[in-house]
Amino acid sequence: MARHCGAMATRIQARLNTVCSSHWLQDWHLSLGLSGARLTHAGAAERLQREYDAVVIGAGHNGLVAAAYLQQAGVRTAVLEKRHVLGGAAVTEEIVPGFKFSRASYLLSLLRPQIYAELELQRHGLRVLPRDPYSFTPLLEDSSPPRSLLLGHNMAQNQQQIAQFSQKDAQAYPEYEAFMGGMVSALDPLLDSPPVDTAALGKGSLLQQLRNLRALWPLLQAAGHQQPALVQQCSSHTTSPPPGLALGQQLPRYYEVLTAPISKILDQWFESEPLKATLATDAVIGAMTSPHTPGSGYVLLHHVMGELEGRRGAWGYVAGGMGALSQAIANAATARGAHIFAEKTVCHVLLGRDGRAQGVALQDGTEVRSKLVLSNASPQITFLELIPQKQLPKDFVQRIRQVDTRSPVTKINVAVDRLPSFLAAPNARDGQPLPHHQCSIHLNCENTHLLHQAFTEATHGHPSNRPMIELCIPSALDPGLAPQGCHVVSLFTQYTPSVLADGQSWDEQARNAYADRVFDCIEDYAPGFKASVIGRDILTPPDLERIFGLPGGNIFHGGMSLDQLYFARPAPSYSGYRSPIPGLYLCGSGAHPGGGVMGAAGRNAAQVALKDFRSF
């Protein structure tokens, strides 16, 4: 252990006395004024004006993206954020002195490449740290050392790792990757445009009908052929022909992936449980579903749709934490002239006599007028709190109330004074990070039955006894996040219900009891972990809702099940970012194409709003 880190640990331990709880740490860090990527306004002298062309409610990454595109088109735009720090769930916060955490979202992959390029995010400070290898699953078993599964971008090495458990699976893995890649490539065009407005098809003049039919193009692309580059990529991974050159030919198989339990799909490809459980984590992460739940396959696809520096499906850390991404987008917006303000809470949307949105009213009584209002808040906050219910269609309000927002997630941020040393891959003598330390480390993932059992316990209102844990150590690649020799650890855990059984609440005792259980599990894989902890921040589903505005603590603003996607997100007939209130648009994760640090909803919503603005 480094002397500097040990001394700091002693000082922090003396102040904390016991391992910190989330409420105490939040109050502490606010009182000290500690925050990452803090921006209170756009430019040193900018002041909030009383009139803009557009106002964006919430400075989450989607809201910032929307503001950048609107301002780039000459629409004078202001962004109003209620918290002291920008980014929504994509923030960096210094919870323990000297330790900077990506407090909620913690990995980058899904950000649309168009946004990265068009907003020149690299020029505005975004630096991404790719991970290779990217997945590590240690096992609990009697052998010494226990086995583990390490996956990266080298297919031959992946096959060697998988062959520990099954030669058959090692041979099938390249074809599986090509098959999933083909489906992702086919669905990709759907992410960057509004869903088809089926109500508009066949209406209006011939010219208008032709324009409406243009909206079908992304769907036709999805049902058409795969890109030639993909075919070449698939061929490089396997000696046999790719599963299909046209999505139409493969439609039954792809339909099965979208609708079946992911366990059924994986059983068709593989026999080894560690591999199936590792892959299944992407199908259930953030979702109150089991690998045995029908439709869980789409959640997996959603998590492999991204790319990083041109590599499909790659994930990485943002240098400086996720708040640095939000800061880069904010920099892009302000460089174009947008005004961004923190600690400005919107209490309701202003409506004219004609029912059109005319701006927003702030908690302090200030009114800001605008022709456009875009909400980065969840559909529940936007339509059930910021708009009078009598102004909305009753069936629409009912749909919003019925959105499934159940969350299985408790996020725990941990400051440690040394790297975890796993039985399956002990640390080096010098204590420096090894390749597996940069990975998403999957614990309690020996088989899919464990994941299903954890899910079942949560459906009865009880936090899982052996929760699924995704452990990440971003400081392994970004040492500036922690003092020398120390590290920040991100624990994305499930399953924890939003509402506990028997009327219990997520009080300090319940939160700490669950965190202790998680730490006990980690201790089984990496003895000494608990002794290395010098601070922790526990965010249960109610905490995620209270702090970040995530409905029910749901990281996607609503489940990513097929009945809540595309045409039906957030409600049928309102999937194109427009709302029942003229001039009010939804631009957050509750809109198409859903959650994740993607930015697509913000970009798409800005394009729709801009089109309407030009027609005024």
C-alpha cells in the first residue's frame, strides 16, 4: 500500500468512523462544494434572459445534445438544470476527498458517432479510454487457482478462454458474434430518426403523403440488406458463410432474439454456463427481468449497439469520469452560443390560451418565455408534474402512469486503498493494475440460474442474497481519479426492488445491510476487499430517483421491453418527440430509442423541434 494513500485512508477513516452511507456523504460533499464538471452558466458574464427561442428542461446528456444542435441551427437556447452539477446521470462527483466517481452511469459505448463528430467533442475535451480486454468473470470453485473467463477484442484469445469450459462453444463463438453483429447493423438506422408516425400515413396531399412515406426508410433499411463492411467483418471471424446476407431471410431467427428469453437463445448457441451467464448480464442489466424473461434479448442488443473509436460493441471509460463527457457536450453547446444554468429548478411549463407551450416557470418565480420547450426529464416528471393534468388527454395520462419503471439497480461507489486481488487472478507484487482490472468484472455469474434466483427474490420485495455484481475500476486506466495507490470502484448491482416487502423502507439500516452483503460476496472472490474500503456511497432505487430524477430508479426512464419501445415510447401516437402540448417535446431517455448514454433522443428531438420552429 502506498504511504500517501495509507495516510489519507487513516484521516478519512477517522472522519467517517464507520463506512459512509449515501445520505451522509451527499450532504457532506454538498456542504464542501465538491463536484465534478461543475458549470453554473455559459460563460463568465452570461445571465439568464427572460426570453429565448427554446428552453431545455434538464442538463442531462440528451438535453445538452439537443441544446447544441438547436443553437447550431441559430435557435437561441437556454438549458436549466436543478442540480448543482451538469450531466444528469452522467456526472463526476467527488464523494470522498480525493476520489472522483462516475456516480451513476459509468461506461461509454452507445454515444452515437454522428454526435461525437458533428459536435466535435474531442476538440471540446472528450477523451475516451478503450478497454481491451473488457470482460472478466472469475469463478468460485475448489481448484487452485479457480478458473476465470477473460474476453477481449482478440477472437483467437477469446476462443482459448472459452475452450477451458467447452471446445464446442469456442468454435461457435465467432458465428454467434457475427449473427448478433448482423442484427445490430440492421437495427442501427432506427436509432437516428423518429419512429414512423403511422397516423400520418395516407393523410394530406400527395406531396405530404410522399414526405410521410420517407419516414419508412429506416424501417426498410432494417428489413433490407446488411452493410458490405459487416459481411467482410463477419467473414474475417469465421470460415463459414455469415448467418445470412439479408435480414429478410433471417427474420424468423431475429424475431426470436427480440421476443424470446435470452436464456433460450444462448442455449441454442452454447453449453457452458460461465459463458452464457456472462453474455446474459447484458440482457438483464438495468432491467427488472431474468434471463428467462421473454424479450430480454432486446436489452442485450441495446447494450451491444454502440461503438468506440470505430470498433463495434466496444466499451470504455471517459477520462475524468462521465462528467467529462457531459462537460464536453456543454462546451460544444456554449461554444455555439447556448446558455446553460445549474441550480435552476423548473416547477411548471407555461401554457398559452391556445394550449401551446410558451416557456417555463422556475421555483423562484422567474418566468422564461420561449417558442419551444424540450424536456430532458422523464415522461413521468414532464407530464405528471410539470403540466396540468386537465391539459392532457386522459388516455395519454393513463399511458404515462402505466409505464413500467421498476428498477433492480443499486449503485455503490467505493473508495479503496488498494486494488482487489482475485483468487482467480492474484495481483502482481508491485500492486499495479493487471489487464483484468480494466474490465467489467462479473461476480455471482457462474450460471444463469444464479441470475434468475436473484431476480426471483427481488420480485418478492427482498434484495438478492447473491446479487449480480458488475464491478469496474476506472482508475486502473485513469489513475487521476484517486490518490496515488488508491482506486475508485464502481459496483452496479441487482436485484434490489424499489419497494421492499412488508412495508419496510430503504432506510440507513437497510441500505448498509445490503451493501454489507455485496461486500461479503466480493470478499469471497477477492479476500481483503472489505479491509481496503475507506468510503462508500450507496444509491438504492429510491436514491436514484430522488437525486437523478430516474422514475422508480430506472436507469432507462422506463423499461426497455418491446411494449415500451419504438411506436410505444413513451406512448402510442406520441413516439416522435412531439407531445399532446404543441411546442413541448420530450428529448430524454423516456423517448425513442431509450436509455443509455446515447444522445440519440436529444439529437432526434432537436431535429423535430427545429422543423416545427421553422414552420412557425
